[in-house]
Amino acid sequence: MRALSILCVVAVALPAAACGKKEEKNVTVTTPEGNVTMSQSGGKFTVNADNGKSSVTIASNGAASAASVPAYVSVYPGAKVVSTVVGAGNGNGGGMVVYTTSAAPEDVIAFHKKLAEGAGLAQTATMNMQGTLSYTASDEKTKRTMQVTVTKNGDGATQAEAVWSSGGN
């Protein structure tokens, strides 16, 4: 867990350091727990531990495809991916995808609810607070969880933030 925490901190620092640079960059950092290699190409940043078991990928401006998002979360059809963060280590995984769509918030929640239920996740919470909708589901047996929060943004588009985890210890 400590190694994944270090990866996350480094993953956040790399994009800031590479801001405005378009060429590909690779940097290796030595820590007491081993080496961490960071790479940057366009709007995509990846951090890998030298043990091959932990990694974090951050993509902005839709640079990562929705393929890195598990099927039980997915992205609403026709939506534009704004950013993704995907991490994995020691049999655990998770991430977040942010996207916008012209669909109504209720339709986006219904889409995610159908996906979750179809994958065996059960609803654990819902929320509707002044137009911000949220749906949470989990599967205790497989240790998968997901939550999607949906609201209208300042441009009138619907913005969704879907967060997931899998294989938790």
C-alpha cells in the first residue's frame, strides 16, 4: 500500500513538472522501496514500480481510451472522455473516469445502474441533492465497487465522474 501511495504522489508531480512540454519524457526515481519509472507522452502520464506489480496512469484531454475502464463502469455511449486515472498494485485496482455528454443526468445514472446490476453489483446508496445525482454499488464477493456522480456543468452539458475499485484486500 505504501508503494502505491508513493506512486500516486509521483504520478501527480510528473504532470506538473512536464506541463507544456510535448516531447516524450522518461524519469527514474530511486526510493528506499525500489525504483519508480515515470513516463510522459502528450496528455498521458504513467508511473510504474520496478517490481512490476504497481502502476498509475493519468490521462487528460481524453488521451486515454475508455478501454481502460472496466465493463461494469464503462462510459455513456457518445460521451467525450475528459480524463482518466487508473491504478493497479498487488492484486488491487481502481480508477476514475470523467466524461461529458448531452444525455440527461437521470439517463446516465440509469445506464450505470444497468451496467452494475448486470455485472452482479448491488445498489448500496443513491443520492439526489439539488440536481446532483449519485449511485453506488458493490459486490462483496468479488470486492468490486463503483460510484458515479452526475451533474449539469456550467455549459449545460452533463458531467459524470465514475470511480471504481476491484480486488480489494
